[in-house]
Amino acid sequence: YSNQTFNQAAALLVENGKQGITYLFKRGTHEEFGYTSLCTALAFYFILSCWTAGSAVASGVVIPMLYTGALYGRIIGLILVSIFGVQTDGYGAWIDPGLFAAIGAASFFSGVSRLTISLTVIMVS
């Protein structure tokens, strides 16, 4: 942030996949990304991931699948934060969009690549 500005959509769509996943997994940042930028990036990455996975071109599908899962997990986390509010006590601290992004990434990747439950648990840990 050299000039103290942060464009949500540019951070999700222009940055490389690894940096975008790092942004999405960051905990305690429930106000960093809005629904519009997350849904736009989700639609864009989902369509491109389906196109890439269905083509006969040898290309990486791991990062796009993790990214797509992290996007929908973060959206679910934001919905829960808007319903229950930001929880700081021990019982409600699990309601964090960054945590839901990690769970969403693992679930989407395991569903697409047919990973076993044990490997998904190891991936989330």
C-alpha cells in the first residue's frame, strides 16, 4: 500500500494466485473484501477453472481450484459475520472469513480432485 489505497477487485483479479490466496486466508480481516469483489472474482475464476480443467492443455489446476474454494468459503464466512457479528470470545471466535476460506479451499479442491477425507483433514490442519 504505497499510496494508502487498496482496490479489492484488483487484489483478487490482478495479483497472482498465491498472493490472492494469502489475502483470502488472512484472519481478522472481515472488512477487507466486500461481496461484490468476491462474487466477481468467484465467477471469473470458476469459469476459467472449468475451461482450463476441461481443455486438453497441460496446465496447473491446483491454484485455481484452491482460489475458487477460498473465494466461496470467504463469502460464506462474510455471510456468517453479517448474521452473528464479529465474535471475540472463545466460543464465537471460529466465525472468521479467513478460516472459512481455508475450509472452502480444502473442500472445493477435495471435491474436484477426489481426495480422500484424511488428506483433506491434513490439508486443512
